[in-house]
Amino acid sequence: MRKLPHAIIAGLITLPLLLSGCSALQPAPDAETPPLPPPSQEEQESAAATVSSLFDDYYRFELDHSPVLRSQLGYSGQFEWDDISAEAREERIHYYQELRRRLHEIREDALTEEQRISYQTLLASLEFRLLMVPFEQYDYGYSQMGGWHTEVVNILVNYHPISSIPEAHDYISRLEAIPVLFKRWEENIRAAEEDGIIPPAFVYAAVEASIGRIISGEPFTRSDTPSPLWQDFISKLDQLGLYPSTYKLLERKARSALINDVKPAYERLLSLVKEQRNVAPRHAAALDHKDGLRYYQLLLSYYSNSHYDADYIHQLGLTEVSRIQNQIRQLAPALGYSGSSETPISELFRWVEAHSQTFPDSEQGRDEFIGFQKSRLRSIAERLPYFFTRLPQTPIAVRTVEEYRADSAPVAFYESPSLDGTRPGVYYINPRRMNDIPRYRLAALAYHEALPGHHLQIALAQENQALPDFRRIIGNTAFSEGWALYAEKLAAEIGAYQDVSERYGQLVMELWRSVRLVLDTGLNAKGWSRQQALDYRLANTPFSRADSEAAINRYLVMPGQAVAYKMGELRIEAIRRQVQDIQGSRFDLAAFHSALLDEGALPLDIVEEKMLRWARSAGSRASTAAPVSTAAAQ
């Protein structure tokens, strides 16, 4: 979600438009207005041409206004950063308003089914962006989760190739442009501060440490160790085979940009961060902001793709926690636990943790950790053709996290491929954090982040040339994270968990996401204290105090986002049950999965309508899936 300006008048769009599904996006007809006659052939052709043009225009607008997005999608020739000034945000909001107006002028019933799906998806995205305008400042400019200070490094290291001399110059131009980006960023941070929005006290240690790592080492300081950006630039330059004179010229220009542009920009940012740290609140939840409950309900509606309020989601979380804990208790004997079934669940958790395996803290242990992840993905990739009728051709690579972000990065995460598939999807694993979680949870993590989770879903959408371009890249957190959590459970059906401890690990991962429903709503809507949230998590999960503190920090700086996983997974499971009820003995799980993923990451109301139509009309069509491509770690 991008931050939006206050320029749009609050109340321009009302909450029910977002909450009551895409059918609510068109004004209700007046009781005395006769219904329109069915659209003529000419009206259908005109509507199709107009809406297709608007889809293309929206995609071009997003690309034209975000060099970062272009880099992420794999477009070449990028030498700029996004314009995050107030003027640019005003332009963006004006465009969204005008696009929304033009979409509403189209007769939806004149569109084909596929066009309506795209039309409703784009409208839903615009509605949310405009609804969030009054709350733009509530999205912190930086936090322990990141900010532009880490984003510029990530883009240059992972998304800016240097395969030619012009691309090397583009890289240097981006280094030289960081001060302008950071100046505009500082203006936004200051504007938020004037509205009383300052990141809470717990974020500063991580932010300052990140900045320190980025501007430490050669050429910023005398050191045998290169800084992350210097190491990246030189290693990419080394691959070009340049004449020594050309190499030295580019090297000299990059060094100058780092010392004279990048370092002062980061030092100025560091001064701002330290200044705000001195006045930062110790605790800040959504509820603490002006009109905070309305702000939080908007986030809940978006991230859960539902009509439900915080109280309902909170109670649902409590119910899911109890259900999953009962499943875990049933596994206890197979795990070797001989305690009474009446013993508090925390005792079972402590016993399992005490008997859990970790990797040796050595080079051999690091290699074992990497090999474990690769073997799990190879194994499940072999099973996927039996559970999907289509699989992505874009390969997935397993790579270790770069040194510059190893301390702040999680155990594992996924980054999407380029749009043309020439850059693979990457499952990053972090040997430095390899024992942050027990070995028994690593399989479920791999299935969530890579296969059959994020990579399978995202790559299939990007490869689908039949979709409008914006649909190939648009995100929907409830769908994508819901699918990834569903994928963890699907792995059990596939038979991918190799022993009872890994099956226990899958249940613990599901419990983790269910507890999020309780804590996110408790902290941000129900006035829970930090200690109350900490006590609940420690009593109901096997997670450590340090892990629980970090989780609570996340829910406070990203309110609502954490509910997407479980709410999305529950909805996908409900859709599957409905399709099974309709199809009965004709139900084919592989066909269902591929039909579900065919359209990309859609709002779940649209997914449900689409899948029910598919269940009634198309039925299941069995076919053979090509094996998914996996690449070795690089």
C-alpha cells in the first residue's frame, strides 16, 4: 500500500462501498427508474474497447510513475527512483479519481465475464486507495520492517542488473539520485510528525543498525570488507570483461557517488532517526490515532477481504486457536509426550521445544540447513503434477541472504521473478538465523514461501498472457497469503511432511497465524496492553519471549496485515468445500487448484463467485501438469 495525500475530502467514498463487495461499486438504481434494456451488440463492443483501453492506461500509468516497479518487473534502462513528493501524490490521487469515474461510466452488464472480473478488481483496488487518503500519515515512513533506506539497496542489489556499460551508468545515476529521494522522504516524515505520527520507540535500534551496515566498509570507511553497495557494483562490473581504462572510470564514478552522495544522505537520515527516537512514544497502536478505529476497520476489511469487524475476527481467532491446540494434543503421544491431556498446552510446547533438533552452529551446520531446504523443495516439486493441471515454467532458485541484510532478514522469504521469467523467483534462506526456529517448522516454511505457496501462485499469474497486464502483477494480500497458508496444509495432503514432528510443525505454523487474529485485533482495536498480548502468546504458542516481542512490534507498525493469512486461508477452504458440494464425485482437486490460480490474486468475493460459476459450468477437466522448474542455489 502506497501512502496517499490528504487532498481528497474525507467521506468522498463511504466504507460500505468497500465492504459489501464489488456489486456495491455501482450506484443503486432509483426505485422509479426503469431498468435498462439489455446492452446491444454495439454497446458491448464499445464497453469492451473502453474498458480494455482503461486497463492498459492504468498499467502504463503505474509503470511510468514507478521506476522501482519497472525494475522489479525486469524492465531495463532504469536510472531513477519513484517521485514520492506531495505533488506527485496529488497527481496520482487525481488520476485514481478520474479513472474511477470513467470506469463507473461503463455498463458493467455489457462486459464479458472475464472483463467484469478485471473491472471489479481494478475498482476494488481504487476504492481502497481512495478510502485510505485521510490516513496516509499513519503508515510509518520507516520501521524495524524497513523503509527507503533498505529499499534502495534491495532494488540495486537484486533488481538492477549490469550487463552493459549503459546499465553501469544507470546504476551510478541511481546512487547519485539517492539524496533527492531521501530529501522528499524526509519531507514526508516531517509532515507526519507535524500530525503527531512518530514511529514507536522499539523501531529505532533496528533502523539505526541497518543504516550503519549500509554505510560501513569500503569505500565509506577504511576496511578490508566492502560495503554492500560497493561489493554489489564491483562484482557486477567484474562480469563485463571491460578494458581496464573503462573499468577504472566506472569504478571511480561509483566510488565518488557513494562517498559524496550516498553517505551524506544516509548520515542526514540517521540524524533524523535519532532525533525522533528522543521523542518517540513507547507504545502506539491503531486505536491511539485520531479516528483510529475507522482507520483500523478499513485495514481489516482490506486485509481480510471481508465484512467482519475487529470483535468478530478476534473471537474467530480464539476459536481457531482452541481448535488447532486440540489437534496438537492429539499428536502428543506420537511425538513421544507422555503428559496428561489435562496439562496446560504450554507444558506440551515446552517439552517439544526441549526435544527439538537444530543445526550445528558451524559451516557443516550451515550446509545442512541449506541442503535441507533444497531437498524439501525438490521432493514436493515431484509431487505437484498430481495436484495441479498447470505449473509455472518460471524457475525458482534457492539462495542465501546477502550479508548486508542477514541480521535483519527472517529465516526465509520469497521474492518474485521478473515479468518475462528471465530472472527466477528466489526463495531466500538465511543461515545466520537458521536456528531461530526449530528444524521441525522449516518444511512448512518452505512450502509457504516457495512451493506450492508463493512462487507457484505468483509465477502462474505472471505467465498468464491472457490476463490484462495489470492483473498479472496486482496483489491481494488475503488471497496470496491465504493461498500460501493453504499450501502448508495442502502439503500434508500431498504427503510432503516426512515425520510426525513436521506435521506438528505445520500445525504450529497454523496456530501462529490464528494467534495473529487475536493479537492484532486485541492490540489495535480492543486496547490490549503489550504485556497482555505477550502473556497470551507465551501461554498459547511454543514461541520464545524474543520472538513474541518481535511479533507484537510487527502488529503495531503494520496493523491489520497479519490477519490476511488466516482469513484468506479460511475463505479458500470454504470455497473448496462449496465447489466439492456442487461437483460431488466429479470434483478433481488438481483442476480446482489450477482454476483457483488461473486469474491471479483477486479479491476473495470475486474468487468465490468465479469458482462457483466454474463448478457449475465447467466441472473438472483432468490434464497433466508439466513439472515445475527448480534452480540450484546461487
